Amino acid sequence: MSAASSSSSTSIDNRYTRGMAQFVAGLHYEAIPSEVIERIKLLMLDSLGCALYGASLPWCRILQDTLQQVDATRDCAVWGTARRLSAPHAALANGTQVQGFELDDVHRAGVLHVGAVVLPALLALTERQCRLSGRDLLTAAVAGYEIGPRVGLCMGPEHIGQGWHSGATLGVFSAAAGAARGLALDVDRTVHALGIAGTQASGLMAAQYGAMVKRMHAGRASQSGLYGALLASNGFTGILDVLESEYGGYCTTFSRSTDRFKLAELTAGFGEVWQTLAVALKFYSCVGSNHTTLDGIRVLQAQRPFGPSDVERIVVHGSQVTMDHVGWKYQPLGLTSAQLNLPFCVATLLLEGDCFVDQFTEDVVADPARMALAEKVSVRHDDAITALGAKFRHKVRVEVHLRDGTVMDTTVEAPRGSEQNFASAADVIAKFKSLAIHALPAHQVDALCDAMLHAEDLDDAARIVRLMTVAA
């Protein structure tokens, strides 16, 4: 009996970690509802488009250059480029690209960018060591998309409120789950994969104020999850009760007190409630917490057109998470801070008419017009919204005070592309193509789109990666 198997037979209470591992190891394509299969393909397509756009961003280039200097292995593709790296470094680079410009998906209640952590690790496996069919790939992806959000629901919004970057800290579990299913690990080894990944969890929210390293958090989580699955597959052991342990466990360590997390959420509804369907897409190139406000501005403009010169002040009432995450006073510290700061994004929308990739370049970070208009936007905490819980953490009430004395207001619970109002396939494809064309020729973009949307028909899922590679 291997070390991994024997150590799992102890009397330690790890019912939740093991319950997650049982779901992951036991998941089969035929057990996944058709609507979940159709959704995961659209979600994956969206993430691939985000990664291809991210390939040429300055911080992604620095990371690629640095990794290539220290890594002579050429097993796996860096998407949207001709470069190749080892599987863990490719996961790091590709995850950074997916999350590289605030374009990727988000599970709002679980506070996690899921595709950025699951797909880089999983797709690296298709190249490196295991031949996965398209159905295998989709099954493993769903396993990853189901696990991380449940850890987020367990931890609640206080996790990010106390300063942890949840996309990084939660993401290791999604990445490990997807990779473990891709490797077809049994339950015991999947427990160890989660336990190895969980002890690597890290990420600080202070990175949002301008640091490039914020972009790398998802890639690092994907890399950690991949390490977890690869090591566990060879008998390396992890923390068996990584989530439950009263001393040094994930939940007790990453939460201020034991009444701040709910372990039952970790395994709630497996096979009945599909968290994959709760993943939302972004149609603004900024942090998800800003989207409801931007939609609210557009709603009010449709009722009565107004522009920047008409605005006296704008007040956004939101949750404590919205206040802490995006409501701070803007400082021109870099594109990261510009894309995360709510007042600056409101100013961008009013001045430019949109808040997508073309509106965020290095020269706008200290734009006097945007900064002046941002000073007219304030964000206030609304106790009633916070009391609604994580599911409504992005709900806002937007008040626009115009110079002629008119006061307009609207309440937005969920933005365009959210799980309650998910985007059409046509909208997802259009977004994907608008981003992917920055890295690939049009015929290759079309072929990639077709392969991903018909992934269940692929004999070899590595075709998807090959279509994301630029010819040397």
C-alpha cells in the first residue's frame, strides 16, 4: 500500500475535505447535466480569449521572459505566443494572462475567478503526460469549477474583507481539483492533492493598489494546484484535514474566528446544485465589484441622457466589501489601481462611453480629466446591503446628482453577464473573438472557437492548446 493510501486510513476527521475528493474522483461526464456542459464550454471559451489578449501585456511579457530565463523545459505552451515552458511555469504564465486585464469570469458569492486557476493547470496536463478526450477535459473542468466556489461560500465575504485576495487563496483548491480529475486520481490521492495545494494558499489584497503582482495571483494558485495533483499522483502526502483542522487548518487560519466560516458549504448540494452555473462573465475590463455601478449609470443615462459636464456628484451605496475593495480614494499608481478603483471606472465610463480594453492604457492612469471626475464619485457603506450576505455583495444603489438639481437613482443587484442574467452564446463568442484576434490570425481564432464549443467531440483535448499557439 502506498504512503498516500495508508495515511488516508487514519481516524482523522476530514469529512469535508474527503467529501470534496469523493465528488471530484467520482465525477463522470454522463452525470453532468447538459446545461452545465453547455455553460462550461462558454466559460472556458471566455477564459481562453482573456488569456490570448493577456499574452502581450507588459506584466505578462516580463513574467514570460523571466520564466524562460530560468526554465529550460519546453513541455507546454504559453498561450498566444510561440514560447514553451515546463508545466508548472506554463500554468503560472497562462493563469496570469487569463487574469491579466480584469476581463475574466467571477463566481460572485464565492469570490473567485475560476477559469484563471482551473484551466492553466488542467490544459498543461493535456500536453505533458496524459491524453484527455474532450469529454475528459470538460469533466475535469467542471470538477474544478465546482470546488473553489464552495470553499469561498464556506469562508464568506469576511475572507476578502480582512485582506486576503480570495482568487489566490481559494483558487488552489479549484486548480487541484481540476488537475486531480484530469489525472484520474482516486479519492485518497485527491485528498492529498487538496492538502498539498491548500498549504500553498496565499495572496494579499494590498496588491490591488497598483502592483503587477496582483495579476500573478491566479497563475500562482493554478501552479500550486498543479503541483498538488502531480505530487499526490506520485505518492507525496498533504494535510488530510486541510480545511477542517482546528490548528493550522485553512478555515481557522484564514478566518478571524470559527463562527466566520461554514464547513457545511464545502460539500453542500453536490450533484444537485451546480456552482458552475453561478459563474458570471465580465463585459467591462475592470474588477467585478464595479460592474453593477457601471450598469446603473447606463440605466440612468437611458432614462435621461447626461454626460460628465452635467454631473454635480455621484454617490454609490454598497456593501462593506464594495467599500473596502473598490471604494478607496484613487491614486495614479498604475493600471491595476485604475481598473480596480470604482470612482475612476465611473469617470472612465462617463468620459469614454465604455470601460473595456481600449479605455485602459498606461497614459490614462494619471489623466487629469478622469481624476477630476473621479473626485465627484463617493462610495458609502450600506448596512442593509451587507446584511444580505455574500450573494448580494455587489448590489448597489446609485445616486446621480446633476448640476440642474435633478437627482436620479437606481438599484442594481446583478450586472450584465451575471448568473441571473447570463450572456447569450453570441455575446460570449463576440467577446472571445474581439480578444483572441490580438494574438492569433482570424482563421485560427475561428478554429479554436469551434473546437472549444464542440469539445465533447474531440479525441484529443490538446488540440485546443495547439490552436492557442503561435507558429515559431
